[in-house]
Amino acid sequence: MSADPAIRRDIPDATVARLPEYLRALSDVADRGISSVSSEELAQAAGVRSTQLRKDLSHLGSYGIRGVGYEVEHLALEISRALGLTQDWPVAIVGMGNLGRALAAYSGFATGGFHVAAVFDEDAALAGALVADLPISPMTDLALLVRERGITIGVIATPAASAQSVCNALVEAGVRSLLNFAPLVLVVPDDVDVRRVDLSTELHVLAFHEQRKSLPPELGVAR
Amino acid sequence: MSADPAIRRDIPDATVARLPEYLRALSDVADRGISSVSSEELAQAAGVRSTQLRKDLSHLGSYGIRGVGYEVEHLALEISRALGLTQDWPVAIVGMGNLGRALAAYSGFATGGFHVAAVFDEDAALAGALVADLPISPMTDLALLVRERGITIGVIATPAASAQSVCNALVEAGVRSLLNFAPLVLVVPDDVDVRRVDLSTELHVLAFHEQRKSLPPELGVAR
DNA sequence: GCAACTTTGTGCCCGCGTTCACAAACGCTT
DNA sequence: AAGCGTTTGTGAACGCGGGCACAAAGTTGC
Ligand SMILES: NC(=O)c1ccc[n+]([C@@H]2O[C@H](COP(=O)([O-])OP(=O)(O)OC[C@H]3O[C@@H](n4cnc5c(N)ncnc54)[C@H](O)[C@@H]3O)[C@@H](O)[C@H]2O)c1
Ligand SMILES: NC(=O)c1ccc[n+]([C@@H]2O[C@H](COP(=O)([O-])OP(=O)(O)OC[C@H]3O[C@@H](n4cnc5c(N)ncnc54)[C@H](O)[C@@H]3O)[C@@H](O)[C@H]2O)c1
């Protein structure tokens, strides 16, 4: 048996997806000078049920005090450790168009060990221009800079037509985690993780529900 | 009984979330001049299993031809109808900072009935400036323009500190579907839908998996 | 017109995740 | 020190969604 307080093996994906929100909620209450929270309070701040929060946290270990709650700073540290935010994560962003620039300038980026380590664009006219204190590098420097700066996470903010080739270049350079903003499904080796953020999808889902709201009469049966 | 070919009641949320991707995949094959696809081909383009695709589509009705496949244009139309994309969806964007401008300029926005009908910012210095051919309106005009232009979907691209009050203003004006880019959980009435897009969350999840990749030795038991 | 082949649509089962219910643990009060 | 109220942590029940297997239905070839 193990005397190690932290077991944290096999954290369910659904739980992992919620941990960042707990972290943000904890940061909120910490800003209000509060040093201890109950699962009920924290759950409300994170938009989930308290049972869900407790079950999620139970996967990382037992960091609460019964009859009291959770010590804010300690819990935040444990969640950060579980997510791997205690280490540095240099990120590369490819595609310095409207979206890419906004992302590079995004201050929320700098939370939890992340920082923009390099930005790329194939447009020669942009090469050298500064974006958030970083010069835009040409694609030919990608492999070199990725290795030199230990970049492990790549963000794709190019048009869909270029996204797959950019993806290939990043993977080739050794990047195994990708955040894709282009509207297409990337083909990658098994050991590469891709997460996609798609505005259109979100709007479509909203439209679906909105449509349902406006026609409630014909709900029970076929018309 | 009903002779209506389209029943489409009770479409599971998980299916709704994938329909936009099917639509995009269909648009891709249509661009290649193909008029008929099998579930296998389409599923591959959408990054899912063919059984999943067929099960999803079965919730909208029976639009395939056994032994042949799906007629591209027809299926696209049916999915569009199910999602409610055959009607017009005027969208308001609040917060014309880095992200808001990128969103307003985003061409992919204009697919499937969506179009930016108004953009807002509280900064008086920005009032009247053009973003994607639209003048930035002051927040005092929000209720009026929302009603005048039939806006039903709102996008929040302000800092977190302002997001809840902006949300309240939108809901007060009658908007019942929101897309929130600010990193916080909005409090809304039950009949309002909120979807959140959060860059940090995505990065955190990537970091978690990336961390797991780099320490595979200690997988079986506690160290 | 029939047989062989192809592809869709769906009933069924299984696994994951959420919620419920409750016991265990802790602080506080007396 | 003992009892009480509070809150955590977790086993168990339940419901949803994904994948398998197969029947239904249509096409093509002869
Ligand atoms: N703008 C948005 O709000 C928004 C929202 C959601 C998704 N997206 C998606 O994000 C992507 C970028 O959007 P955008 O509005 O910034 O587009 P954009 O046209 O403004 O910028 C694209 C940039 O990528 C660069 N680029 C093109 N091909 C490249 C390549 N092979 N290698 C490196 N750089 C390359 C271009 O030079 C350009 O600077 C698109 O796929 C778009 O669909 C954008
Ligand atoms: N930039 C990104 O890539 C990015 C990525 C993810 C999330 N976000 C989030 O999106 C939001 C906007 O980011 P940004 O980089 O564009 O910030 P920004 O500071 O560039 O822009 C914010 C804009 O909102 C306006 N604003 C502030 N309060 C307002 C109010 N009460 N009513 C109307 N307008 C108001 C400001 O005048 C400003 O123009 C933030 O919450 C940020 O966390 C940004």
C-alpha cells in the first residue's frame, strides 16, 4: 500500500474538463479574501451541483475537511498539480490574422504556466512584425523554434485550407497537443491530441434550441 | 398516424452537437462535385464512426437510400432544417476589443442564416467606428436595436468583470441565446441558453493529457 | 425476374457519468 | 469528554449515449 496522499490515477475526462472551471472559481473566491469554502459555495460559483464537485475532487484525493470545507489555496494547488499547471507550457500560435492576433494578445493566456513562446505566419510581408512583444516568424523556422523553446502545444489559427499542412508541420516538429480554430477535422497520429474550438458549431446549437423555444405548440405529437 | 415524412422529435443533445460537423463535411464533398455519399465516407470526413453517423441521422428521419447512400444536397437541407438554419438569425456582438473585432470580421459567421446585425461597446471613443461595415453602437441603444432588428442571439466578448451586466442587459432586451467568451459562469433565467467558449479550459485539458504522455513509467500503481 | 451484393436503419447491450443517500469525520459548544 | 450540527467522501442506483449485430431495403448483373 501507499502512504502517498495523492493517488490521482484515472481521472475521468468529464472531470478533467471541469477542473479548470473549479480553478477559476477558486481564484474568484481567493480574490475576495476568502480562505475556506464549502463544496456548496464553490459548486455554485462553478455552475455545477455540489455532489458533482465533491465526486470530481474525490478523484484527485481527499483535500477537504469534514464539517468545514476546502482550504482555497491548498485546493487550487492540488488541482493545478493534477492538471499539470505547475510546470511551464510554451505555446506556439500559427496564423497571425484577426483571430491569431487576438489570441496572442490575450492576457488570460498567461495563467497557469502557459505563455506564447512563438508566433508564425506564412505571409512574408508579416515576418518580423511584433505581436504581443514577439516577432512573427516565418514557417521555415518552425521546427527549429519548436525544439529550441521546448514548445509542446500548438494553436492553429489559419484558414481551413492551410490547417492540415500547418498541423503536419507542427506534428513533424514534435508538437503533440493542438488547439484548432479552423473549421475542419484534422488527421493526426494516435499520440497527438487535438481539441477544436468552432464558433459556427456553437451558433448552430444555439439556433437549434432557439428554434425549439419559438414553436412549443406542436410538441406532443406529429402535426 | 402521420404521413409527415419528418418526425424529428427529441433529438439527443450529443447528436445536435455533431450535426453542424456533418453539415460542414457535406459542404466539403459538395464542393468536390460529389452528389451522393455513403455513411462511411461522410463519417470519415466528419471524424466519427459510420454507425454513429447513421444513428444520429436516424433521429431526423430516414433520408438515405439503402444500397446507395445519401443525396448530398438533400441531406444538407434536412440537417439545416433540423438545426433551424433555414431561417435568418441576426446576431449581436457586445465588446469590440481584440476578440470582438475578430469575431465581427469572421466570414464563417455568415454561414447558415447567421449575420452580425449589430455590434456594441461601452467605450464612447469607439462609438460610430466601423467594424465589418457596421457602426459600433453605444450600450444605451442595445434594447432598441435588439427589438428593431429581431436579434435573438447575443455574443459576449467583454472582460469578465463586465460580462454579467452585459448579459443582464441582453436578457432584459429579450435575447434568450448567448455565446459567452468571458471566463466566468453567467447567471441567467431558466429559459435562456448559454454556451461558453473558453480558451484557458481547452489549454488546461491539453496540458493534462500532455503531462500524462511525458510520465508513462508510473502508470500501474502508486509510486 | 431472380440472386447476389451493398448500404441503411435500428434493437440491444454495455460502459460511463451523474445523482442520490448515507456513513464517516471534523469542529464547536457545554 | 461527550453530544450535536455540519460537511465531506463514496457506494449504489439510474439514465444516456455509443457500438455491435442484424434485418430491411434497394441496386446491379445476368
Ligand atoms: N476570426 C474569428 O473570429 C474566427 C472565429 C472562429 C474561427 N476562426 C477560424 O480561425 C482561422 C483564422 O481566422 P482569421 O479570421 O484570423 O483569418 P485571417 O484570414 O484573418 O488570418 C489567417 C492568417 O493565416 C495565415 N496563413 C494562411 N496560410 C498559412 C499557412 N499555410 N501557414 C501559416 N500561416 C498561414 C495568413 O497569412 C493569415 O495571416 C480560420 O480558419 C477561421 O475559420 C476565426
Ligand atoms: N482575445 C482572445 O483571444 C480571447 C480568447 C478567449 C477569451 N477571451 C475573452 O474575451 C473577452 C474579450 O477579450 P479581448 O481580448 O477582446 O478584450 P479587450 O479588452 O480587447 O476588449 C474588451 C472590450 O469590451 C469593452 N467593454 C468593457 N466593458 C463593457 C461593457 N460593460 N459593455 C460593453 N462593452 C464593454 C471594452 O471597451 C473593450 O473594447 C475577455 O473576457 C477575454 O477573457 C479573449
